[in-house]
Amino acid sequence: MLTYFQIILFFIFFGGSILLFGFPIKSYYLIIDRILSKIIMMKIYIQHLYKKIHDRYFAHKGFSINNIVMYDDDHNNIAVFGDQIDFPEMNRAIFESLMYRGFHTYANTNLSECDNVYIKISYRYDEKDYVFVYTNEMAQKDLRVPLPLYDERRMEMFKNDIFEPHYRTHSKDASLYSLFHVDCKHIKSVKYNGVEDARLLDRVNKYKGVMNDFGLMYQSRIQLKHILRNGEIANLQSMEIEYEAPYFDDITFDIIPHVIKLTHKDDYVISERIKGVLERRDHFETQK
């Protein structure tokens, strides 16, 4: 069977026969050149497509953005920006730019007048899907969140209780790694209005994120309304998120279930246990 290389050689050596049909040799070589150019371009496109599919579905530790969506005060989808994001971090300027692109009525509006506008970054890391929330509150403080959100370097730093630019502690009594990697690693159940809900459990795990911190390491303060849908918000009476691991209360000396209790859409998704550790972390930070 002839190879592609042999076929091309055949046309080169016997290209003169094209003259019998009225085609000049120059046109013949131009046609060949264009065909080869198309083959090269197709090869480049296939390689790019393969890399994108591989990074999203098969890469073991790669970070990739699935989607970025902006929501308004009523949690309506304002704009979808897709995964074509070319900025190195999320900050106030980027947030304002996305507001302008996504919702023109906010173009000349002060951010303080748009308290509930927020962005959801859906991303994939270590073959799992997660959601990170960047709020208007964060934008007003110009909190800078790097993209990619996570990589192997940051994960290694986290093991040493260093998570720049927002948290750094060397106190064993306020170990963030122990708190989130051990105490908060697995969620046992999610109860909505007293009834366990497997669909909500799956959704909550996505918002819990890679660090199991609900975005706290980047000072993102996720509220219940960011997780629930409009119908669920309207019928909300209570919601409980229970972790698998209980904790030891060093005051009462009891083993206590670790539960996040929420009753209102504006409640922040954080437990009293996590609050206590972060307060001790703040204490040790101020002592340095």
C-alpha cells in the first residue's frame, strides 16, 4: 500500500502531466501548497482540541475553568462568560469589567449599590467539579483571588498552614490544615426542612471546594442563597449540613456533632466550630 509520502512524490515527479489538461506547473504547486497548509492547520487544531479534552477530563491534577456566570440581586443569571478567561486573578477591576460586559444597567453604578451581585466560578480540579463564589463584598475590599485558584504549590503550602495572600499561621492550636483537611473533609448529610436531600448534598460538596473550606481561605463568605435555587429559598425553614467527624469541646469535654445550622437565605455557611478556630487563628496572627 502506498504511503502519503509516496503519493506526494508521485505527484511531484509526474506533475508535468497536468500540463496536458491546461494547468501550468505554478498553479499545480500552489494547489499542493494549499493542501499541505490545510493538513498542517488541521493537525494543529486536532492537537489543541485533544489538549483541551485531556485537561478537562483526563488530567489528574490540572485546574480548568468550566464556566463563569454573573448573577443579580434576585439570583437571576445576568451573563455567562464561558471558560475563555484570560486574566490572572479576580479583583475589583475585573469584577467591575465583568459587570459592565454582563449587565449594562450597572455600567455607571457604584458597587455599594449592588450589594448582592456575585460571580460563580465553576471549575474542575483533580477530576472533580467545584464552585467558587466571588461576591460584591469581596470586590469592594479589592480582595485578589488568583487564577488558577489551586495548584500543587498552593496545596503544599496549605499543608504547612500557609495560604497566601490571606492566611498564614504556625500555631498548632489554630491549624487550618487540620481543621479543613481532617475535621471538614467529609459531609455526612444535608437536611432541608428536616429531610435529608441527596441532591443538595452533591451541590453542597461542590461549594465546599477543594480545601473543604467553602472559600474561606480566599475570604469568600458564601451565603445560603448562593447555594439554593429560588424555589428552595422561598420554601426554606431550616437547613443543616452535618460533617462526618464530630469534634471535642475543650470547655464541656463532650464529643459534639459538627453541624452548620442555617435558617435564613442570608446566613453564612460556616459552623461555630470553624468560627472558633478562625478566631484563635486571628489571635495568634495579632501576637506576631
